[in-house]
Amino acid sequence: MGRDLVLIVDDHAGFRRFARRMLESSGFGVAEVDCGEAAIVAVAEMQPDLVLLDVQLPDLNGFEVAKRLRGEGAAARIVLTSTRCRSDYGPRIARDRFITKSELSGAVLRDIAGARQ
């Protein structure tokens, strides 16, 4: 299996640093951006395997970013993430995978990457 590329999209630099260290130590390639508009550009340019997408971003929310990525035909698996729990978002997260930031691990993302259709 090749080295999967994960794009971390989060406006908190501390979380991005933490996630980058954890995912790189688990064998992932990692890139990062801090807002939704930059994520849309980065996905088109880098074509990551996974997008770890914060629900609450300063410009576009994660739901809107995910919708736009799907509309543009992005092949990346989208994984929404938040400090809040799944039930706080109701049916809005039904289409994409969701994990809380506390659940993030290399193993969880490896399982998601392996489930690619």
C-alpha cells in the first residue's frame, strides 16, 4: 500500500501540529490548511486520499466545503471532525464519515482509507 496523503483542514494551529505528528508517525503523508477556501484549492492541486475537515472553520463551514468538494468530483474520502459529538450535528453528517477530535488516530484513518470504494 502506498503512503496515503491526508489534508488536515483546521483553523487551530495547535490541533494541526498534533494531528500532523500523530499521522506522520502512523505512516501518512500530511498537508494542512487553515480554512475552507484553501482546502478546496489544495484538494484540486494535491488530490489527497483523505480530507480531515473541521466542521467549524472561519470562512466556510465543513459541511459547505464537503458539498463543494463532492460537487467538483473530488475523489478524496472526507472525514468531518469536531470537538463536539456526532449527535450535535444531527442528519447533516449522514453523508460523510465523522469522528470527534478525541477519537483521531492513525488506526482510525487507516481503517477509513482501507474502506475506499
